[in-house]
Amino acid sequence: MKKFLMIFAFGIAAATASFAQKAKPATPATTATSESSEPHSGVKLGWIVSQDLLNSMPEKVKADSDLSKYAREFQNQIESMMKEYQTKGEALQKSAATLSDAIKEVKVKELQDLQNRIESIQQSAKDKVGQKQQDLYQPIIDKAEKAIAAVAKEGGYDYIFDKNGGTLLYGREGDNILPLVKKKMGIK
């Protein structure tokens, strides 16, 4: 159970971190420019703390709550099965001396089967919670990406970086030199 909770917590952290690390035009947050009052010449840069944007979005708060409820359903089921496993294991230990080898073998097999079902449900829960997380968070990330791109364009920013990770969140489309490099290398 602790393992499942750790995986769940890690999953949430990973999702928000992966959001901050996206390196494509547009993504989260509050932009700010240099604190200098001097006019900008050349490239105009902005920065954002994407985690702050995500945490301030009502949709993310709701998604976190929905995801937590969804994961709790699996957690409750797993806890119930683990209690059953523990009870059966303790009962087997107490009665092992009085049981025949054939009955012991059946009881041990039952415990192994239950353990396998628990592990299978844990894996299934991890997969389903991960998919649910993706389904819930992707629209939020998309919304944040559109907002940051709009703010960048409206503000005349050339590039927007995540202040915490230094990741490029927005870049002018014209600055992508991939076609030029491919041409230089003879790649079509």
C-alpha cells in the first residue's frame, strides 16, 4: 500500500514536472520581463514559473481532487485485499501444526494466488491512475500553453523560459533552424 501511495505521489509530481519541461511553443504561467527599466533592444525574453501557473488554475485543483478520489478507490480495494492476505497468513501460521500437508499446500496456494491478484491490481491501478492523470491534466496543460503563447505574442516576446528549470516554453516559429541545418547536412 505504501508502495502504491508513493507511486501515486510520484506520478503527480512527474506530471507537473513534465509539464514544466516541455520544449515546444507555449506553456504555463505568469510571464515577467527583466526588471530593468531600460528599453529592450534585439531579443525580448520573458520568464514564468510554470508550477505556480498550474497550481493557480482552478482546473488543476479540481483535477487533483478527481485524481485523488479515483486513486483512493483502488487504494481501498488493495487495502482490503492486503488485510485479507494478512488474516489468512496469520490463520495459516496458527493452524500449520495441525493441518495436513495437502491442506497446507492448498492454503499456501490460496495465499500465493491472493498475493498475485494484489500485485496485478496494483499494476493495473498504477496504469489506470496514470492514464486518468494524463486525461485530466492534458487539457489543463493545453490551456496554459495557449495562454502563454498568446501573452508572448501580444507582448512581443521572442522567447519565454521557465524560471525554475530554464526550459524554453515559447519560441518564435521563425527561429527554428532545423530546416536550415537539415539542408546544410543534405537531409530532406
